[in-house]
Amino acid sequence: MSRTILVGDSGSGKTTLVERLETDTFNASALATIGVDYRVFQDLSGNSVKCWDTAGAERFRAVMSLYYRNADFCILVFDASRRLGMKSVPKWASEVRAHAPTARIFLVGNKIDWGQSACETEEAIALAQELGFVGVAFLSAKHMKRAEILPLIQP
């Protein structure tokens, strides 16, 4: 069973993304994660994936490193609807690599339904390549179905 962590700034849509992956539903009134939330979903091969949805708020950072250890895969989520949404991506990548050096990191720009320019897409792709991520995808956890998202972030 692979171990996956979701990291990113508060409000980037990590919780709604993992909820879409687990239950194929979207909860518009999802509350901010406090600490860590644990979920399990099936990947494309039918294998179980343990998933830790981590809080993005700064006050929880000290606790988060405990959940990064032994992670196989990291989904680093940023808010693609905000011009500065990618600003903290290098910081998150550095933190994950400090505690899970072998984890493969995949960059996800969420909330594309709110609008996004081609320049941001190109910048995100360049940043993902520069930081050695295994891939990058842009999606909307609100509008895309589980079957559309899973191939993009397959551990």
C-alpha cells in the first residue's frame, strides 16, 4: 500500500481534492483541515493508497513533518486561481524533501474553474521541471470526476 501526502497552502483545495479521490464527491462547505486527516482510496490498478491530507496553516508545520516520513508520493497542491498561488511551492518541496527524500512529488494546480492564464501554466511547468517533480497537472476538484483526476496523479 503506497503512502501519499497532500501538502500546500491553506485554502488550496487539498481536502476537496482528496475527497474527490476517495468518494468522487465535492463538498463546497468543506472546513479547513486541523492537523492531519487520513483517507484511503483506490488507484487505477485497484491498489489501496493511504493518503494524509495535511493542514496548510503555518501553526501546524511542526507536526506535519511526522507525517511526511516514509511517504512514497506527494501531491503538492497550489491555488491556480491566484497569481501568487505558486509562490510557496519551493518552500513546500524543500520541506517534503527534508523529511521524505525519496518521495516523488507531483504538482497540482487546483481551482482552474476560477480562471487561469497560459503564463501561469507555463510557469508551473517550468517550476516543476526545475524542482525535479514527476509531473504537473491543472484541475478542478469541484468539476472533474475521480476517473479524470486519478490518471493525472497516479503514484
